[in-house]
Amino acid sequence: MENKIKEYREKKGISQGGLADLCNVSRQTINAIENNKYDPSLQLAFNLAKTLGVTVDDLFLSEGEIEK
């Protein structure tokens, strides 16, 4: 699943480690999600969105949106 986590994280000036700490996961988890190697749980997706001040829809792109 494609996502914009890195884009929103960098806009907020938060490191991968910082975001990981705020969401109670490892930096490696954030890295894997940003590189589309791991799909987060629904709970983690909501935590990421809340922490970054956006909606889950803003963070994650559906397959139809990827092709556009």
C-alpha cells in the first residue's frame, strides 16, 4: 500500500525515530512502512495519522489513486 508518511513526517520536522517513539513502535517499523515493505495495523495507521495531524485517507493511497 503506497503512503505519504515520509512526506508528512518531514513537513513536521520529525525523524523516523521520533515518529516511532510517538507511536510506540520501532524506527525500523516506520522505515518499513515508508518503503512500502510493511502495511501497518489499522490501529497504527490511526496513530500515525493522529500524530501527523492528518487523516488516514491523507496518509494512504488506494490502488486507484496510485495509478493516477
